[in-house]
Amino acid sequence: MTDVPACPKCGCDYAYEDGALFVCPECAHEWSDAQPAEAEGRVWRDANGNILQDGDTVAVIKDLKVKGASKPVKVGTVVKNIRLVEGDHDIDCKIDGFGAMGLKTEFVKKV
């Protein structure tokens, strides 16, 4: 019997071989030994799949309601100099007319 590595995504020890791939029964992650280990740190992607980095400029792709504000952040609002963070929101930024705010990457596209 071969040694099956633990799942790189969730750490489950009950992974099994399925042909050329390893499969995790808990999170359904599939991987092979030929794949390199996950990249250092997290990779943030916008709504179109483009990789985001600190300092990028993005545009909002959907009207976003803001708690405590009388108006929403409109589609097409450009946000400059974003900062990527871990947590419930992926982007820390300042939006003119709103101030400091947290956004999710699924609602922005890279400009």
C-alpha cells in the first residue's frame, strides 16, 4: 500500500487514490503529486479572474448598498490604491464620498 498524503486544503488524513489523483472525502479536493504545493500565501482574484495586488486600481461592477449611508456605491466607481487583507472582506480602500471601506473581490474588476 502506498502512503497517501494528507489533503493540502483541509488537512484530512483519509484521502485516497483515484487513478492518477488523490481525493479528499471531506472537502472533495483533488490533487496529484505532480502539482506543486499551493503558492505562498493567498491569491486574490477579481470578478473576471484577474489576479489582484496591493496598490491596484479597481472598478465596482454592481451597485453596493452601504449601511448608514443614504446612497449606494454606484457601478463603475473607481477605487485606487487598494490594500488586500485576510478576513470577511478582501479589500481595504478609501472611496471618495464614503471614506474607508471594506470590499469583496467578487464585486470589483481590475482596471
